[in-house]
Amino acid sequence: MNPFLSFGVFLLVLMTLLVLRTPVGVALAMVGYFGVAAFVSPGAVSQLATIAFSLSTSFILVVVPLFILMGEILASTRIGADLFRAAEVWLRRLPGALAVGTIWACAIFGSVCGSSPVTATTIGSMAIPQMVKRGYDKSLALGSTAAGGTLGILIPPSIAMIVYGVITDTSIGHLFIGGIVPGILLATLLSLTVVGIVLRNPAAAPPLLERPSWGERFGALGRVAPVLVLAFVVIGSIYKGIATPTEAGAIGAGGALLIAIVMGQMNRSALMRSLDRTVRTTAMFMLLLIGGLFSSFLLSRLGVPQAMSDALTALPLPAWGIMVVINLVLLVLGMFMDPGSIVVIVIPIFLKTIITLGYDPVWFGIIVTIQSEIAAITPPVGFNLFVLKSVAKDVSMHDVTKGSIIFVIPMLLCIVLLTAFPQIVLFLPKLLLSR
């Protein structure tokens, strides 16, 4: 069968299963299993069992529940409110201070939580009511929180980067380090977007007239210092080569538990709730990963990645032009597929092209992560949109979507900057390699 026709049939069957509300991981596994049996050979099905076993026993994946547990423990404390308060008092003089503060609170919380929805929920449950109470436009309040929440998967640790690293056999440690500067850059671009919106329409964010004292500022900073230290220790230990990502995850989970205990917000029920959510999320993650590898095996045996690479590299375009085409494809797919599905299905197809064009897989991993962020806030299936709709009261999906869509622009601008200047991503990983 023609590789492109094979890929078309694959997508059609997969989308049909998803429309029928089949869980993504199950749908991917089903398509992979039956596709291999029908179009490769019945004997090749046994290789899928080997793939599943090898993945399930991979030591590197121990990092997944550790980082998830770290985020879940901290999400059960008041640290989200403390981060928002600290950002609010330090950034109060800026136009749209509460919205800008929300973005930076999400950025800091993202440094100890690898999940976009958890980040959006934790910060949004505190930030959105405060912004609405102060007279902020609902769309701005919701949009800044939705966009800020996506930083949870760009600023390390990041579950999305772990998926990409496993699928593409790329160093997770290098991906984590490579995401630091782009994360700060994107948080800055999102903040500038808020400032621009408020300067154009001051009524969208009334200024805060109260001026906090220096004592209040440093007091707020002191309450979030443990989380800042924890983030520094986790990422710093990876950068310095003191710990592997898995060991850093153990340090992070232990540190988060210690912080929660010291704050007096960890009891037996809270711990059991955090463990339960960690197990559920990890199981869902593993199912998605195994299903994705089944599908990737099928597509590889059908020759889809090679055919796609040959077709893209044959285009009469420079390397950056082909990257524009790839990013447009990812942007469109992100409107209709969840980020996890995109990473496990599409990225193995594009990876050969990326390497052929001379781009670094670590750099491409950051680009893919930002595309996943865009997918999280673009309708009709943007997950952060639904999360905030459930968190905020008396808001419509129109309010959430209207406020979020403007923040796609700074995200696309960030991709343009990283494409024009790849060293923004690569200089820290290269420093790590030179040690």
C-alpha cells in the first residue's frame, strides 16, 4: 500500500475511534495492533509485546511518577496562592499587574510541576476570582491564566518532554535544560502581550492603587522561597551532573513532601489523594506511550516516516521553509488532537526530516513542546480551555476561548525566534555536554 494512503487510512480509523470516545491510549494501541496484524504480518504482532515490555521496564520512566507526585503534593498546599500573591506585590506597577503576576506564578509553579492542566488549575483557582473581583475583563483573566498554565510543560520538569525523549530517544536531561531559557522567553512574551492589551484598552485591567510595603514584598517572597529553592535544586542537580533526571525527580518528590509537612498542609488524606492522582496519571501516561509506540511501529513498517521525509526534503524550499510547513501541520493538528497524541504519532514521522535538515532533536523537542502549548489553548479541543471553564464560575466557553486565542501570537513568535536563533535552546545543553 502507498505510504501516504496508509497514513490517511490510519488517521481516519484513529479519528473514528476518538469520535466514539475511545480513550486515546486504547485507540492508538488498537490501531497499531490490528494494523500490524492486517498489513504487516500476524507474526509481527509478537514484537508489540516486546515493545510494551521494554518500555514498561525502562528505568528512565521512573522519573514520571516522581515528577507527577511532586506537582500533586504541591498542588494540595497553599503554594499556588502564595506564588500569586508574591507575583502580585512585586509586579504591581505594571499595566495588567494581576494578569502578568498570574503568568509568572504559573511559570514558577511550572518549575516544580510538569503538567499544564495542574498548573492552570492550581494558579487559576486563586487568580481568576481575584482578577474578576478587581474589575478585570473576564476574557483577559481567563486567557492569561490559560496561556500561563501552558508553561507547566515548557519550564522543566515537563511530562511532555519526557514523552518526546522516550519516543525519539533524546536525552531527557538535555531537553529539561534546553527548556529553561525558552520558558523564560515565552513567559516574557506572554507578559508583554498582557501589557499591550491593557495599554490599548485600560478598562480591561483597572490599575492597583495600593502600594505594598517592602516588608510585605519580602514577606511574600519568603513564603515562596522553599519552592524556588526546590526548583533550583532539582534543575541545578541535573545541570551540574550531580543527579540524573530520575534521581532529581526523587529529590523533588521528597522535597515537596517536606515542604508540605512544614507548611502543616500534609495529612494522611492529602497524601493518599496525591498518591491516587499520581497513580492514575502515570497509568494514563504509560497507556498513551505504549499505544503510541504500537502505532509508530506500524507506521514505520509501512514506510510512512521515510516517505514523508523524502517528500518534505524534496520541496523547493530552504530548511527554514520546510520547518514552516511542519509547524503549520502541527498547528492544524493541535486544533483537533490532544498534545500527547501529536507527540507519539506525528513526531516520529517528522524526526527523520528534522535530522536530515541538520536540526538538533533537542531543539525540535522544545518547538514541539511549544506547539503542544498552543494545542492546549486552541479550540475546539484545547484542554486548558475546559479546565478553566470548570474552575471559574459564571463564565462561558466563549469567554475562555476569546481570551486565550490572542496568546497564540506570542507563542508563534517564540517559535519564530527559536527557529531564527536555535542557540537560545542549545547553548545550555552544549555547556552541559562540555563539562
